[in-house]
Amino acid sequence: MRTAQTLLLCLAWLCTLHSIQAQTFRDIYISTHRGARFIPGVPENSLQAFQYAQAQLEAPFLIECDVNMSSDSVLFLMHDSSLDRTTTGTGLVKNQPWEAIRKLKLIDDFGDTTAYRPPTLSEVLDLAEEGAFFSLDIKRGVPIARVVDSIVARGLTERAAVITYNPEAALAAFEASSEVWISVGIRNEAELQTYLDGPFEPSRLMAFTGLTARKASFYRLLDQAGLAIIVGTIGNLDQKAAAKGGKVYRKLKRKGAHILATDYPAAVQAALR
């Protein structure tokens, strides 16, 4: 049943991917947070969330999602360390075997139980093979090298990036493969210099500059160094855009942001058209 469901989703992607013109991460300008948020009946980090994003967006985009691991080392999507908020299960993810997790149903952002179940990383990479772009947020306790190895083994280094939160984690990803795209946190010139002084190829780095707007001069500095630039509008900036309109997103693009990471991708798309 799961195989048939995944096949149908892949066919849906094939029917609509003609609208996506992106060839690399540098062509993208929207990142959908956890696939889709705040949509009734569409749980975060689900294949259905990814399908929903695809149906809503024509602009080049990537899907940000979270990679977690069961007690028997199966890689699957789950943001929290606990099963309680987003599934019909309870307890810590790390204490539950995949056989138990795979039977759970996902809960949407409004607390309603859906018919959908947690997908594996392998199912996500199936969609990447069909042309989708993914940014994989590796949760605490998940071996970074295992995720990178999964990407490399499928030949998807141009379709799936990994998110890291410190230079040590970024180095672990780089050592697993120098070909993988790596998202790194860079909020100031000192942090930029740390990565430029390391072994990394700047053209394979995506600089996440945080959840606030920075000066245009800082974005220019990142661009000149060869990094892709991600600004997180999740939270404050999305709320500001809801109150003041799409000019909030347009201003970020004018200042030099390449990719806007948002809970409201359709609003970003409308603003940037």
C-alpha cells in the first residue's frame, strides 16, 4: 500500500514538474518550511505536504524537512524528539522501533488526526529523483554521514542539501562528501570567515542568515564570496508580511536574499511575481 501511494505521488510530481525551471539550488527562491504548515488535513513532514506545495507553487522552490531516526536506525521524517505533537503515538522517537512508528497516523497543525503516516528518507529521495529539491534538517542524534551517504548513493547531490548548525556538523557533512550542498548558519562576518577559512567550497554552501533581515551590504558580502543566501521569514517576518503585505518579501529580495524560507510559500510567490 505504501509503495502504491508513493508511486502515485511520484506520478503527480512528474505531471507538474514542468513548471519548475530550477537546475541548481541557486535558481531557487522559496523554501517551504516542513513541506507545508497550517493547512487543515495536511500534516508537516509528510509526502502529502510536499504534494500540496507542488500543487500551489509554480516558482522554483525547495522543500525543507526534518530527518529523524528510530531506535533501530531507520531514517524517517519527524521534527520533534517526541512523537506526541505530530503523531498518534507517544514517547521519544529514539526509543521507538520503525515497525511501531510506521503504523502511526500524522496529526496536522490544528490537532486533527489524518490518514497519513510518517515517510522514510528513502521515500523523500524518490521524489528528489523525480526533480524535487530538498533541504534536510538533520535532527540531534542522527548521524550526519548516514544522511549524506544516502544522498550520494542515489546521485542526488544537486537535489538534496543538508542543514547544519555549527562548523563541526558542517565539517562532518563535508568529510562525508565534498559534493553535497551544506546549509550553514552565518549571521555576521566572523561566522562567514570561519567557513571561508575551512576546507569548504563556498559555491556548495548555503548561508542561513537567521530569522531577521540583515543589511544589504552583508548579503553582498556573502554573494561575493560565492554562497547562496537564505533568509528565514518564519515567524516574525512572515507575520510582518501578513500585516504589511508582500513588500516585506520584495524588500528582502532587493537587498540580496536568494531564498526565503517561509511558512507561507504561496504568499511569497505572489509577492515576488
